[in-house]
Amino acid sequence: MLACHRLWMTSRPFPTLPIAPRYPQLSTPWDRVFFALLLLSLVAALKFWRPAVVFFLAGLLFFVLADQNRIQAWLYRSHETSG
């Protein structure tokens, strides 16, 4: 996730592709906060395994449903370096 952190942000050069037209999108400062919370939940999983992993997986699902391009990080990275 750190290698392709710009993919997880809402503000970027190409539009998002949500699962449904009215699916909620996080605005610019909140997408960074939520991304940081997801990463912190992985660290918290060292001590609080089950709640931290559940939060991480639910947050990841929220992010992926908000933009289906996030599933294909390899496509984003290759497009970014070739252009």
C-alpha cells in the first residue's frame, strides 16, 4: 500500500470508478486520514489482532468499492511510469 499510496487517494489525474454511482467518496483531507488509520490498524494488529484486522479489511473493502481501479495497482504503476 505504501508503494502505491497515490492510488488510494481521491485526488489524482484520472477519475475514480465507484461500484455504484452514489457510493460515498472521501474528500481530500479525509482520504489521507483514513489511509493512515488503515496502516495504523496493521500495527495495532500486533496487540489487538481481531479488531484491528477486521477494521483493516472493512476499510480496504470501503476503499475498493469507492474505486475499482484500486484492485489493479500494477496497472496504475505501469501507466504512471510509461507516460
